[in-house]
Amino acid sequence: SFELTQPPSESVSPGQTATFTCSGEKLGDKYVAWYQQKPGQSPILVIYQDNKRPSGIPERFSGFNSGDTATLTISETQAVDEADYYCQAWDSSTVVFGGGTRLTVL
Amino acid sequence: QMQLVESGGGVVQPGRSLRLSCAASGFTFSNYGMRWVRQAPGKGLECVALISNDGDDEYYADSVKGRFTISRDNSKNTLFLQMNNLRPEDAAVYYCSKGQNVVGGAFDLWGQGTMVTVSS
């Protein structure tokens, strides 16, 4: 079955760039979305169709998808960005989520 | 503004049933596919059921197939999840979410979630 793999954690200093990876077989052939989830809150969509930002999401958030890996990048990372980040793609009619990466802003 | 509000969660014994509801507002509910996503304590996200905008098509995760049923009432802007024969591993926060009407549609609106506890 199709799986998405994310590293469990990422840490970055304020003002630096945070990079999240999401790996899956031929993932570049699918559209990838990314969600941010802060503790005790519902997820929110930050990237869809690989690199599009919903209204209200800062330009600091960007996405790319090619080959077997999709990436989410947060530039000029701030303390408010500390959260879990999940990638998601469709495999036929099945929704697949990655296991999530916890971002710590040191 | 667009909003999803879940209800119906609670504590239930293994083998019993529970019905979750999700009230939608602020958008034309009948135009969008809807989904139920759950999150066990300390774990990641799992999409357990999807339904098309008109209710004609449903999909289920293998973990709930045959036990859960997703449905919707477009006249009342409400999404449902009927959960039968509940197991301890079904314990989670259940979120309803709205699908985008684009290719590879993501989940662009989430409710606050409702907690389901399965325990004897």
C-alpha cells in the first residue's frame, strides 16, 4: 500500500529556514498538501496542489514536489510556527497522511 | 464565515455504537465532498471515511470498513458518521473536514473535533 514517510522532528532557530520532507513512491506524480497542527488545535491547510497557499497563509510557506519527495519550506521561521506538520496525498480513492514532523523553534 | 461543528462524541463500551454529527455553515454544503479524519491520542491523522457532494460515493479506510458508515443530509447541511461495533483502537478525536473542488483536493476546513473514548 502507498505510504508517506516524514522524519519525526525538525528543529530550527528563529529567523532560519525550516525544511520538511515527505517521501513516497512516485510522489511527484501526485498532488501533495501540507497541514499545520498546533497542540490542542485542529489542523489547518498551509499548502495544496504541491505549492499553492490558501488565503491567509503567509508567503513564508512554500512547497515543492518532484520525484519521490515533496518538501515544505518555512522561511524566516518564527516561534508561532512551532507545530506538527503533516503531508497528505491521494492514492487512487484513498487519502494517505504522513506520520508528521514536529517543528521545534529553539 | 465557514464553520464545521462536530458533536456526538463520548465514552462508549467496546462493541457499542455511536453516531457523530457535523453541522456545516458559511458555504454551500451540497457542493463539496466531506471527510471524517481521526487522531488517536499522541498519534497522527487518519482519514477514515469520505463522501461525495451528492452522497452517491463513499470510501472507507480498511480499519473501519464494514463498521462505520458516512452519510450526509444536504437539506440540513449536516454530515454524519455512524460507528458500530466500536473497538478500543477507535478511541480518538474525530474531525470532520471539507474537501476542495480541485484535482487532488485537500482538506481546507476542519472542525474543532469530538472525542470518542472506547472503554469498558
